[in-house]
Amino acid sequence: MSHRELYCDVCEGVAPFEAPPCVDGHDTDCPELICTGCGAAVLIATFTLPVTRLAQRRHPQPIHRAAA
């Protein structure tokens, strides 16, 4: 079991959390954690987003005026 210290909303403070035995095969990287103080469970979610290209922006050409 891995141990991490995180803020627990139920305990209202920092408390050690541990990952229970994971049946999904995540081992110590299991996203499910349990507070050892009160038993509250949290789920750590990670997101992978594709890299996108910004659209090429066309800047309007400045207008040059002749001196009068």
C-alpha cells in the first residue's frame, strides 16, 4: 500500500491517505485513495489532452497615411 498526505474534507486537515489493494492492476498508482483517519475515499483523476495547433491569425496591415 502506498501512503500520501492530502487534505481531507471530513477531517478538515492534512491526513495520510493510502491506496487499498487494487483489483484493476494499478498497484501503487491506483487512483482510489482512502483517508486513514476517517475512511473517506477520494478519486484522483488525470486527464490527457491532445496538443492542438492555434489557427494562424491574420493581423490587419496598418494603414499608412501620407503627411499633408
